[in-house]
Amino acid sequence: MSALTLERPRSLKAALASLAADPSLMPIAGCTDVYVGLHFGTTPERRFLDLWGLKELRGIGVDGDALRIGALSTYTEIIQSTLVQQRVPMLVAASREVGGAQIQNRGTLGGNVANASPAGDTLPVLAAAGARIVLRSQSGTRTVPFDGFYTSYRNSIRTPDELVVAIEIPRLQGRQWWRKVGTRRAQAISKIMMAAVRGTDVRIGIGSVGPTVITATQAAAVLSGGGSIADAKAALLSEIRPIDDVRSTGEYRATVAANLLEQFWRET
Amino acid sequence: MRRKDGDAKVTGAAKYIDDLTFPGMLYGATVRSSIPRGTITARHISLPDGYTVADHRDIPGPNYVALIDPDQPCLAVDEIRHVAEPLLLVAHADKDALLHLDTRISIETRNGTPTYDPEASDVCFKKIAIDKGDLDAGFKAADVIVDGEYRTAHQEQLYIETNGVIAVPGDGRMTVYGSMQCPYYVHRALVVLLALPPDKVRVVQTETGGGFGGKEEYPSILACHAAILARKAGRPVKMIYDRVEDLLATTKRHPSIVRHRTGLTRDGRLTAMDIDVIMDGGAYATLSAVVLSRGVIHAAGPYRCDHIRIRGRAMMTHTPPNGAFRGFGAPQTLFAIEAHIDRIAEQLQIDPVRLREQNALRPGDTTATGQQLGRDASALAVLRDAVKRSRFHQKRKAWAGTNRGIGLSLFLHGSGFTGGGEVKLASKASLELTPRGARILVASTEIGQGTRTMHAQIVADALGLPYDAIDVHEADTAFVPDSGPTVASRTCMIVGKLLERCARDMRRRLGTLTPAQYYKKHGAFTVTSQYEPPPGLQWSDETYAGDAYGSYAWGCNVVELEVDPVTFDVTPLNVTAVAEIGKAIHPMMAIGQIEGGTAQGIGYALTEEVVMKDGRMANAQLTNYIIPTPLDAAPMDVGLLERPYAHGPFGAKGVGEMPIDGPAPAVINALRHCGFDIRSIPATPERLMRARLHHGFSKAGT
């Protein structure tokens, strides 16, 4: 096993310079998934860039009409933020169900986004909220829609020299809904989870039912257009690609995805 | 009553195996098979200096792990029977040097065809037949015959501390320290493997973070591995499994298939029970014969019936060996009979409590093996108490047709080794006088269940001394006699009784003197007592008839639960657990045993699933092997009943294993009340969904 190396930049500028010089560096923050991957030998990276000390990436505030959440905001900070509680209660609900208190203290929203797991707990919320991801590199900043951020299983449009610096969430109209279906009541990885917003338009994000988090645009369109729940469920089933794994079955995920859609519609 | 092990554990002073180091110590690792069945054709090892490598040729004695049958090699010669088969051992002073050994060691194999279905296996480890009365006559007398097939899966013990040992060689001796339940099992395995006289081998139990049977037989092979390396290197060797290796390689509960054919009169009296039990033993016999034995003896449940036939088989499959786990075969067969009894009640349209009341074993009745029960037979008492406490009938009626269900189970559990086992063990316990009281010398281990505390209480009471005047020696074979293994709910009833006898002997010898006075005048002395069967106890291994156990503890569980119609998640709302255990020596610890066993039983019923893929556990992580957290375990109402057993210490019977016998069938019966026809566990949401999708719902309104 080759040795691990860790760089600890003192500023965002220094971090971006390091990354530009060596794009093989893996940016890390809370490390809640990195440690697991290293232990199991599934994380091939050996060189790491520790962002944890970068104050520029912390903080939750309002920017224009949008809520801006710094990439290093932990789940605990999100849960405790009055702004998030008021504007995106479904994100608070999702954050509460990530791991246990220790994980919530270390895990970050930016890490959840960059890690790109289809089982990332907050990702359906960002999909349903129509969030934007703020990326920065030495050559500048770009803000991209969360829809389309992921290109395939654990891959995104983020280039190796870019960092996720913030997540922007527009002001949401309508009722928000969230449910995680885990393997147990605490300390569980999701078998499936759904976030949804019911306003003049309907938006639905769903996780663990495909190679990436999925924005269920067709099911949402059926519901927005006054279609029946049966048609919406059929549309949803055509949009997801659930599989069998050690945690659940594709059949279960499909059935429960449809059930969750119905529950969301009934409860909002 | 303060726990003897409490202060050291709470303050962190207690030393577990990984807390210990020895000068010059190396770390050991195991190179395992990666295929479920095959033959080794070549081994290529390219390691630089500094490594110690050992294989089967480094074993001085016979190459097997001594337990019951000499069939399990300590290190493979050429045959591979499971994916975790140990092939080579490697040691190095730097623990990190043992990572990624697979890049430097390659094993060539010729693959064989594995068998995973015990019914398709052509190797049988053990067959047992129990016959009582005349089965044909029993079926002739029946108005109704009910058939049923029930299945249970692997379950992992999931002690918090993984398996680990340190072997220290020297001067023609071998000393092994480790996390274990049975120091003398490890001692025997080492004596055989190393071909050493017994007095040259010493085994010391270090503070142990849980066992549940998972450290009954497994530490023997691990101790042998460490000792082989230590002998070859001439240095101490530490081997500690990480969680993944512990889950992949160590024993699990035997999966089972149990088939019932039951004859009854129209009003619900049992006339005939025909029971077929199949246990999946995994790759080697290990303890399968005795797990099967306890399983078949409990297979007819706590019921009286004149005509019974039970057939049991333990079969070989190509997965790591299955082994001891709290309950030891009984949870499997009691799951089957208790789920079956509810199906019978349903078919006869008799209330499930009434059906059980009618057939429950009473004092003077005989069990399947013909054992006549004493006055402490308490099936009716626990059943009635649990039904009353839980308001079973009101809830059963009120919840009909909803997504809430209530179900119950009635069970018994034999205390101590089965049949003639205790006579063969001939266990010993000793008590040594000290200036302030007495010191207990037993090989029984404290594994979190309270051995030291409970033994000290028994001795203190029998000696008439305060609890604090009693010390407990660590379980070290150089000092303590062989009290038998810490298994089979025998530590209180059997070993506790030996200690009670020692204490009474010591009391007589002290006369009117206090320990301090006697010690000053005459010095120390030690009294020892050895197991003697209670008068009249008889057992035949040939006919499998007689007194299977000295006594039985009795239990009844009522489980209340709710099924989420969206996700098929099951929420246990409440569990009522009533146990009759003779005498609770330490009521709080006894209740703790019952609560812990019940939670473990809820996990067995609902979430704990060993996902086997090509003979390998595919979910060998705490993240994916789902034990209940406190949020998943239900609130519990525990009731203790005491009907003293004449030959237990102060009347005590066994308590450790029984609590895991009842929750699974009670859960499945509660799910049946909700309309789900489930006959195998774990009843995961995925299985409940299939039951709903493919079989529909059997009652209206849900």
C-alpha cells in the first residue's frame, strides 16, 4: 500500500492553485465516506486536499433571492440554521436522517454533492428544489443547474481542477415533502428516498433508484397538468432504473417509489 | 448490586485483547481461499525478509481443530470447502506490512462445483431420530391434518469486540490470551494441534466484548493459527480480525428448513406430530451435531402429544461452517412450531391462546423424548401472564382488519448440556479461602452477561458473607479448574450450583470462625466440587429418549406491531416477554438478558439478513448487516416468574438463551394477523411486499 499524502491549503485561492497544479488531488472535507472507501480499498486516490479549514466555504446566507449554502456547511449547521428551516425544511429533514450525530457533525453538503453517490441523502432535495451548484477553479466561477450535474454513476460535470464552493437554492413556492426509506430507523443507508415540492408546478427528486439521483420530470408534469396519480406513477416507473443490491431489490424500489409518490400527493 | 466487572469497564481500565502487547510481538494475518470449493494446485509466495509464513506443514500434531469430529483442518492441505478456508498464515512486525498480501501471494486452484442447498447435499454430518408412541395411531385418531413448511436463515452473532488472540511461545510452552467463551475448548485444541502435554499449554481469557455463541468454538481455530505462527517465529503473535474478516469467516446461526405434519381432533387436541428438521451445517461438522440435537429436542415445542416422530439432519454445504449462537438450534425449530400452531388455530378456527392452553405441557406430562416434567413446568403460567399483561384478546379483536397486528409464541428452553452432556463434561468448580472471604475459581467466562457478579452472589449467600468479600479469579487454565464451556444456559444452573456446594462445604469447615480468623489460624484452603447428575436423571444417546435436560425455563412473548402500507416497514410497538426461570439471582441482569435477547430476536425476525453470493457474505459490513438500533427495538414489558428447580442454585434455571426463542414466531404471527402469510425469516420489507403483491391480502379493510 502506497503512503497517503495530505495537503492543507490555508485559503481557497491556495486550494485552487494546488488543484490546478495537480488535478489528481482528491478534495476532502468531512471524510465520512472517504474513510470507508480507504478502509475497503474502494478509494484508489492516494493524494488528498483537505478543505476543512477553509472559512470561505462555510456559512449559510441569502444571496439575492436564493439561499446560498457554503459547501462546507455540515448537516448539523443545516439542521440548526433558521434560514434553512424557514426556506427548505425538506433539507433539514433529510439532514436529520444522515448517519448519527457524529456523521452529521462532520459530513458536509458540498461533500454529499461532490461524492456523487446515487444514495446521497440530500441529493433528491436539491433536485426537487431546482438547486444550482457553484463551481470554482483558478480560471473562474460557473454556476450550473443541479439537474444535469451528474453524467453517470458517480460522475459529474465538475472538472478535476474545480471545487464545489456553494449550493444555491431558489425561493420555493408550495409545500415541501421528504421521506427516506432506510434499512432501519437510524444509521441507515437509503434504499430509496423522495423529495418533492407541490406549488403551481410540481418537482420531484428521487434517490437510490438509478445510477444518479433522478429528477422525475415526467411524473411531475403529469401531476402539474392535473393528470391522475395512476398516470403519474406509470410515468415515474418509466423514469427510474432501480436495481437489486445487498440492501434491497429493484422490484421493491419500484413499488415503493410509486407508493411514495402517492403518499406525497395525498399528504400535500 | 454492583457488577464485579462494572468499574473497570466503565472507567476504561478493563483490558481487552487489542489493549495488550508483548515484547517482540508480531502481527498475524490469514490468507484465505477466494473460491467456495476446489483444490489447491500451486502456491506462489514472494515475500521479502521479515515475514514469517506458515502452512499446514508447520503443524506439529494432527492438522485438525479438535472439537467433536476431527474434520476441520486448521490450515488447508489441498482441499477447499468454503470461501474463507484458511490456506496460509503470515506474520510481520509491522501491521501495515500485512495489507495487500494478495499482490505477493497467489494461490492456484482447480474449481469444484459448490452446493449451497442443504437438501441437495450428499454429505450428512448427523442424523437424529426421536420416536414417541405410535405415529400412525396418532394420525388415525386425528380429524384434521395440517401441514406446514418453515424456513430460517443465517444470523450473525455480532458481538461488539471482534475475534482476537495473542499467542506467546517459550520454553516448550504455549500461552494464548484472547477473547473467548470457553478457555478449555481452546486449551484442548492447542494441546492436540501442538502435540504438547496439557500442562505446557495455558489459555487466558481477556476481557471479552460479547460472544452470543460466536466465541464458543471459533476462538479455537484462531488460537491455533496464532500459535502456529508464534511457534515458527519464536515470538508472540497477535491476530485480531477486523469486522469484515470476522463477518466473512466466523460462524453464523444454522439456516433451517422445518416441515410439520400435525394431526388434531376437531376441538384442537394434538394427536400426532411428524416433524422433519434440516440444518445447514456449512463446510465442516464443528458443532452441527449438537446444534441439531437441541433443535430436534425442542422441535415439538412446549406441547403434549402421545405420538411424535422427529427426524433431523445436519447437512454439509460450501459456506463457512455454521456454529453456536444463543439458542443453539432451538430458535429455528421453535420458530417453526410456533408459526405452525397459529396456522393450525387459523384452520381450526380456534383462538391461538386457547389452542396452546389446551395442549401445553403441564407438570407430570412427558416431552417428545419421554421426559416427565416436574412441578416447575410453567407453560400455562407464562402464557396466561403474558396474555393478561398484554391485553392480547382485546387488541386482537380491535386491530382485526387494520395494519396493526398482535401475535404470540410459547416456548421452553432446556438448561445445560443436552442428554448425557453434563455427565461427560464432569465440570469442576473451586473456592479458595482468602483473608477477607473467598475467591471463586471457575473457567466460566464473563462475556457481558454477568457471570462474575452472579457467581459471587451465590457464593456470598451460601457462605453467609457480604458480596464484596468474594473475589473472582480470571479464567486462566493455569489456575482454574475445567468448569465446562460458557454456553447452553449452564453457567448459573450448573456451575452456580457447583459453587453453592463449594460454599456450603467451606462454611462447614470454617465452623464458627470468620474467614479472617480461620485464615490467620490455619492458612488458606480450597474446596472443589464436581458435577453429579441429579438422582433419577436418565438419557440414552441410542434411542434419544429420556431426560434431555435437568430442567427447562419457560417463556411467552406477545409482539404488537404495525406495517407501513407505503414501505412495508414493520414497527414493533411493544413486546411482552414473560419468563419463568426458577429464581432470578440478579433480577436486573436477568431482565437485561431478556431484553437483549428479545431485541436480538426482533432482528432475527425482521432485518438481519446474511446476503450470500456464491458462498460468500456479500453484506459483510455493519452498514449493510442490519441489527436493530434502540430506535428499531420495541418497548418491552418483562415479567419474571419463579418456580424453583430443586437442583439449581437457590432454585435457578437457565436464562441466557431462551429470550431469543420467542420473538421471531411472535412477529410472524402478528404479521399473519395483519394479513401477511410469511413462513420464512427474516421478514424484510422486500419479502412482505412480495407476499402482498403475489398473494394478496387475506382480510378486508387493509
